[in-house]
Amino acid sequence: MDELTISNRSRIFPGDGEMAALMRAKDWSKTGLGDPEQWPQPLKVAVGILLTSRFEMWLGWGPDVNFLYNDAYRPTLGLKHPNSLGMPTRELWAEIWDDVEPRVRSVYDRSEATWDRALCLILERNGYPEETYHTFSYSPILDEDGKTTGLLCAVSEETVRVITERRMETLRVLSACLAGTTDRASVLAAARLALSENPHDLPFTLTYLADDPTRGPAFSTGLPEGFDPQVIRQVLDLDSEAPQALLTPLPQDAWDRPPTQSVVVPLTEQGTGASFGAMLVGLNPLRPFDKDYGDFLKLVAGQIAAGLSGAAAHESERRRAEALADALRMRQAAADALKQANATLSSEIDKRTAERDRLRALFQHAPSFMCVLGGPDHVFEFTNEAYLDLVGHRDLVGKSIRAALPDVEGQGYFELLDTVYRTGEPFIGRDLAVTVQRGPGAPGEQRFVNLVYQPILDDGGQVRGIFAEGHDVTHQKRAEEALRSLNETLAAQVEARTHERDMTWRISEDLFLICGPDGVFQSVNPAWETALGHAPQDLVGTRLDALIHPDDLIPTIERGRALAGGEALRDFDLRLRSREGEYRWYSWTCVPEGGRIYGAGRDVTTRKSLEEQLRRSQKMEALGQLTGGVAHDFNNLLQVISGNLHLLTKDIAGNERAETRVQNALAGVARGSKLASQLLSFGRRQPLEPKVVNVGRFLQGMDDMLRRTLGEEIELETVVAGGLWNTLIDPNQAENAVLNLAINARDAMGGRGRLTIEASNASLDDTYASTNDAEAGQYVLIAVTDTGTGMTPEILDKVFEPFFSTKPESKGTGLGLSMVYGLVKQSNGHIKIYSEVGHGTTVKIYLPRNTASEDVLTDLRSLPVQGGTETILVVEDDDEVRDTTVALLTDLGYRTLRARRGKRVDSGGKWRAHRPGVHRRGDARSPAQHGTGAKGQGTTTRRRSAVYLGIYRKLHCPCRTPGSWGRTAAQALFPRDAGPQDPACAGQSAAGQCRRRPEGILWQ
């Protein structure tokens, strides 16, 4: 796509999400929608709303209802993404088209919106039919003529909520049904009734009890009459709790399709761990068997096991009561036999009395409480130790029950005794509450008892008393209430904790994983798909090292061994590959537990990028400081050599051999001067003479020079945008920079190819600036593009370093790009290189916009060479450089004064004495007093005859000829009449300006 198409698509498909990028890149000509630029405006507006919304939405357009959707809707599509983009909805959702077509037709045919809440749809988005629930609305989209041409759907998937509520309702119903059961049969009946009400999650169940000698199911649900349960049981391993395939055809369940898997759930009581059997459960064929499903089945089995445990306790109490009743009947029979024997055999009295005493002792120490009440007033005749423990060790024998236990009055027990005495029928009570004082002055304490009131009959069959026996079951009652309360709240607690965990798992932007010690994924959260594009179902079962950058594999393996040894992992950085093949940095924290490794990773790619930028910036700054310092000292040496060689030229005039050698030496000085100038430029210590420049005219002025430099085999094209802004830069340095880039491009193209130089306006935003070591704002852009061999990323990291070159030895110094980098940074600009191997390179230079008017540049090289007779004061702290400068100026006819420091220039009044009538305004300052050069002004009553000159900028480039010295001095003294600089200076630009860094000050 060309840039115009890309720009248009960016407006049609706004946003930086995955779907916006997919829509911009998609070939829409292969869909029924056609070219996006030809789409009607309502469709473009709807697409903009769709892509900028964070709510799950999709829209359909045209007669085929071609499908478009946003990032939030992607999880609903599962594996159908991204091929679903642009497909007709009938083809995309063929499995549910019969369900949604009437709603679509309502929108298209009648322009009527629809709304459905938690509609059940069987989707095949992950390769298998899946039970899902969705709340959604269809709204019509009208074209320019007001006709419905599309629809917009806002949807929220509620699968987890609906299924969780259904399972919680099953647990609630089961708990309610079990609440009133007292024996095993009622528990089984209640469980069967509750489980039958949820055929979706429990298509069939077979419950087997451990102590059932028939080995048949205690009950079943979901199976038709006459179905043999052995058909299912014989193919299953009852000792396995994992899902098992059902190979035998089964009847269809609530989903109109039979279950294909079953699982065995033990009936284990919580707390005690007692096992009552097992339950075989057919699994929902439209849902995966995950941890939530398994926990639900365990809760169901736990409630059934708790009911069976309670029934067993009740059965035990019933048998105990029957045994006590038998004991009472036996005692009555013994009493009758004793009375009869006393009448006939007096010798039997002692024997019976002893037997009674033995029974009394037995009752006295029995674990159940007992007492014997006589007469209609229920007078205590006998109490055992357990009874006294219950009522607080009071003096009871011989007292009526109302007098002995006044704190029990009004609780109904006295009335029950009266009824038993009156009717002669026994009373059996369970879990009866009674409030008694168990100590003198103590507050009433509530206890729970199981008791029997058994009437005692005389020989005539009349009631003469009551035998009371029972057990204090307070602890058991409270335990049952606690268990019941736990069962009632357990589901809510499980739901709350499950919801909290699931919400954290689903919405976190960090990567979560659960894997084995071998690094195989067992579970991952949705952030893997959001951040890296890997769907969770694609990752489960694969190894983590398949996504790790090769350079990070060895340290990852080493840390993995430490994890396997039980050590936790903190702040471990590694790179993971996205679905598109890009790598991103993540910082990991992992802990091993229970044979698994739990890990969380946070994206630190931005931090790593900033650290790398800082490292590169510090590296370039350090190199600049080093090269600038070396170039400064080297330049001073060249300056002395150059000046003396120029002076020597006059002394050896006529000696051809000597002149040749001096010229060779001067050529070497010129090459050294150029090298020093490039190093100073890279170190950002090069003195600049910035001008307000129009880059368009500037580049057009270089056209002839560039064509001569590049040769005829290079096709040169200069493109200048209209309305180009001005910028502030040293034109000579800028000219040299463009020339360097052109020469590099020529070499990269092997002398044949196309070179394009473009100039345009540009703006850098905060986002780009923060990640590219630049300042946000408006810039003038110079882009130099070649069709050469390009560069690898490894070379791009080093191209700005001094002396780094990809050219063969003896070709280039490796300082061209370093000089360009230094110039751009010293001019407060930004430089960026884009290169691809085999496709060429583009160097982009961003220079800050300047709103001032363009300066007029003058070429002084055509003016004649001349010296002068004026007086020039030379200020320089380097003795050799100062002496050489004085000698050269003297040779040109100037008179000179010299000083080591600017602050000593006029000490003693020598300056005023030497030139009467010249007055200085302001102090003369040395380089140490004023940055890179001192400045001042001189005035005279007739004409200007005193100026201050930058010694290195105007006079002391080491490569100057004596003629160029004369032109420069004259230019400084008489700006309108001065001669030009020597164009042969190796340190000059094509505009005739010397690029030498100012170190001292030349004063006159």
C-alpha cells in the first residue's frame, strides 16, 4: 500500500489495537465489503465507534452481514480469529445461525432492535461444541438514505455466571432436601431428588455405598427405567478420579446428545475423612472438566456424605433407645418375678435385694443419665451420677421434681411427665433443649438431650412411677449445627473465593502461568493472548522454552533447576516471543509448590529500551569527551607545524626539491587538520556559526557539487516540500554533513544507483521523543535515501562511533557519520537511521524549526588577497601557537602586540599608548573568562581600525596558506573590503568558511 492508502486507512480504522492493525492491513477486495475508501460514511462511522470501544462489540454490513469486530470481542471467537474478519455471519456462526437469523431479520427487515439476556448458544469456537451464554442487543445501522444496511451488536458473555448460578442452585436444593433427613433411606431419596433437577451438569449419576452387600447402586439419576448400570460400571476404573471415556452408547441427556465421559467422585465426609462409597457422574458433553467442575462435584459428594453420616448417628441413637427400653422391660419383669418369689420364698429376698443393688450400681455408673420418679408428683427415688452432672449435683432424692428443679419450670418437661403418668405410654424425645442451672447461683445453661420417659407399672398394671433415661447430646448437636451452617455458607464462600481468583486471573495485565518442573504449561491466563498473541489453549501442553529467546535459554535452564530444588525466583528477566515473532522483555517471579511452578511475569520492555538508550547515550558522550580532548591537543601541534611550514616556504623559495617536501608536509598537515575537525565535530566542541537557513534553497545550491562528487552513474533526485520552515544551523557544517552522507551512499551503492535527498517539515510527539533520545517539537527534516546494500542491526548500533567503518582499509577514516552525529546533536537536533539489508538506507536529520527570517550568505572567495599595516593584539595561552601566529601576521605586514591572558591586555596602559584615539569598551577577556572565546569592541573617531578576531575561527586553521591569512585578517579589520578565505583549506567548506574550533582570542 502507498502512503496515501495507509493514511486513509488509519482514519477509517482508528486506534492502536490488534483489530485496528488487522483491518488496516487486510485485503478487503476479497470480501463483500470492497475497498474501505469506497465504504459509505455510516459504515466508516460505525467502524470508528467499534474500534474505539472497550466493550465487546461486532457489526455486520451488507446483505451478507459481513462480520467486523473489536479487540474486546476476540475471546468470544476463539480459534475463529482472525480469519473471521469480513466473513458473512451465516458462514462464521453457521452452528447458531438458526438461533440468531430471526433477530438479524428483525433488524434488517423491520429496523427493529433486539435484546436477549443470557441466551444459550452452542458455539464451536475452540474446535468442539461448547455451552455458552450471552446477553446482547442488535441495533440497526442506517445508510445515507435512511435504509437499514447493517447492524451493531453489543454483547457480554455470561457463561461463567450462568453455569456457576446453576451449580450453586443445585447445592442449595441438595442442602435443603438433606436438612430434615434422619435415616439413610431419606438421605438417598433427598439426594436423588436434588441431583435429578440438574441434568445439564449431571447428565446421569450412579451412587454406590461401601457397606451395600448387593454391590448395586443405591440410587441413580438421568438413566431410563430398565437401563443396566453395569454397562457403565464395568468399563470404568472406580479407583481413578480422572475423567474416563464412555465407550458404551448412552441415552441422550438434556443437551440432545449423550455424555462421552464420566468421573468417579468419592463420598467422603469432610473433617473425619470417613468414606461412604462413590458416585459415578456423567459429564456435561458441552463443558470441559476443569477445576471448577471438579470442585462442584466434590461439594455435592461432600453434602451427601454428611447426610449419610448424620443418618448413621441417628440410627445409632435409635438402636440405643430401643436397647434401653428393652432393659426397662426386663427390669419390670424382674421386679414382678421378685415380688412373686417373695410371696412364696422368703429365702429369695436377700438374693433379689442383692440383684437390685447390682442393677442400681450398674445404673449409677452408666454413661447415660437415669432417674426413677415415683407417684403423680414425680418424687425422685433414684438418680445416677450422669443425671447429677446434668442438673448440677443437687440434693434430689425424696423431693418432687418441681421442687427440686424449679429452673426447669415452664419448659414443658413436667407436663410430659404428667402425660406419661396419666396415659401410661412412653415418650421418646430427640435433640430436646433444656435450660438448667448447673451450679448454685449459676446462670441458666442450655443443653440438648435425647431421653425416654418409660412408665413403671405395679402388679395391677397401674402406673406408679416413671423411669427417665437419656444422653446429653449438646456437643453433638452443636457440631451438627456448625456443620449445617458450614454447608449453608460453604457454597457462598467457594463462589466468592473462586470469583476473586478468576477475576485476578482474567483481568491482570501480567502473565500468570502454572507449569510442571519440566517447563510444560498446565495453565495460563488470558494476558498471554493480549500481550503476546498466544491463546491459552494453544500454550497448554507446550514447553516454555519454545518461546524464550535463544540467548536467554541457558540462564533460564539454570534458574529452572534452582526452582526444581525448591528455591523461589525473583526479578528474573528474559525475552518471550510473540505470535508475530517479536520478542518482549518480562521480569518473572516464580515459586515451586506441590510439584508445580507458579509464576507471574511483568512486561519490562519499555524499561529495557530506556536502559539501552541511556547506555548508548552515555557511550557516545564518553567517546565525544575523549575524541574532543585528543583533537584539541592534536590541533595545537598541527597549528605550530603549519605556521612554521608556511614561513619556511619563503625561506626556501627557488629550491624546488625543498619546496616539494614542504608542500608534502603541508598536505599531511591538511589531512591531520581535517581529521581533527571531524573529531571536534563528533565531540560537539566544534565552533559553529549558525545562520537562519532555508534548507530547500540550501540543498538546491548544492546540486551541482553533489552531481560532480557522485558521478554520472548515480541518479540524484532532490525533493523539497512546499512551505518549508527555516532552521538555525552552521551552513558550512551542514553542507559538509550532506556531502558526507552522499559520499557514504555512493560507496554503499558501489557507484551505481539512485540517491534521493528530501526536505520537509516534521513534528515529533512525546511518545517518539521519550523512546528515541529526542525533544518533542517542530523540525525541518532532511532525509538521504540510497538503494545500496543496507546495514544489519549489529552495524547500525555502531555507525556513529568514531573510526568505525564498513569500508575496506585505506578507504575512509570512519569519522563521516561521527561528524554528522556531533553536528546534529550540537545543533539541538535528532538523527535516525533506517536500513534493511538488500534494500538500502535512509538517514533522517531533524533540525529544530526557527521562525526568524532567512540570513543572506556571502561567498568571500572571489575577493583579492591583501595584507595590512594595522596593529593586531594576539592573545593566546599556548606559547608556540602565539609565536607562530605573530610571525605569520608580521610576515603579512601587520604590526602585532601579544598577551598570554585577556585580563592582562591593557595592564599598564600599553594599548592606549600604542594607538591614541582608540578607545575600548568593556574588558578584554581570555578564553578562561568567557567560554570558548573572549569578545570585545573598539571604536575610533574616524574609522574602525580595531577589532577582535577569533584566532582559530578567522586565522589559525593549520592548513591555511599565507594568502588565506591575509584575506582573513583583512576581512576582520575591514569587513566590507576583506578578501576571502583560501578555498584550498582542508578545513573549509564549499562556502569558504573555516571549521577550526576557537581556542583563544585575537585582539587588535
